[in-house]
Amino acid sequence: MNTITGLKGQSNQEIAHKLNELLANYEVYYQNLRGFHWNIKGSDFFVLHEKFEELYNAAQLSIDEVAERILTLGEKPLHTYTDFVAASSIKEYKDLSDSKSTVEALLESLRILISLEREILSMAGEANDEGTLALMSEYLAAQEKTVWMFASFLNK
């Protein structure tokens, strides 16, 4: 059975389930970035304080887009912190305040997001779900550049 979008219902459910997993990871990623922004100390303060704010603002937009995509696919987005933490592979980071540990945590979080987005990209391609494909492609391009920049920051 096809949905109002013309996509197959089963494909929608599978993609929406994986998008909910991505949503949960984005929520934890977002909150971690807020903590990094608030608590960063040291000689890299001005650079990282501003960059973390830029990243959490982008994450907030992505959270809304992913939730709306889930709704577009006819499913319900997760919406409680309990659900987010339970479904997230990104761990909560507490009390990180130096540049090395915050950037390493950021890179690990991005590795998880990128992996999920590539999985969703593949699923969406098989389902001819252009809306989800476009969204994941946009996220991947931006995050791959961010990984390169922060890896360079750490001299990796």
C-alpha cells in the first residue's frame, strides 16, 4: 500500500524508524554541544565557544527537519529525553571543558551521525525516497567538511 507521498508504506516505516534513531542521536549531540559551548576553557575558548554555538544551531535545525521528515513519512517522531537517550548511540558527555576532549567527543559524535545518515541514504535510495535522500546528502556534505576541519584542529 502506498501513502499520500506515493512511497510504499513498509519502506516509510523502516526509514522513519531509522530517522527516529538519527533524531535521538541529534538530540544528544545537540545537548552535548550546548555543554561544550557553555563550559569550554583555555586558549581555544574564543574559537571553540563560537564554533560550538554554530554547530548546535545547525543541529537544532536538523532536529526539526528530521522530525518533520518522519511526520511526512506518516510516522511519529520521538519527543522525550528518555526516548532520546535510550535510542542514541552518542553518549552524553558531562563536564568536558578543554579543547582536546570536547573536539574528540565532537568527532566521535559526528562519526556516529555520518554512519547513520549513510545507512538512511542507502535505505532511501532503495525506496526511491528523494526527500530523505536530499536531506541526508545535505547533512553528509556539511558534516564531512566539519570532520576534516576539526581533525585538522587536532592535527590528525
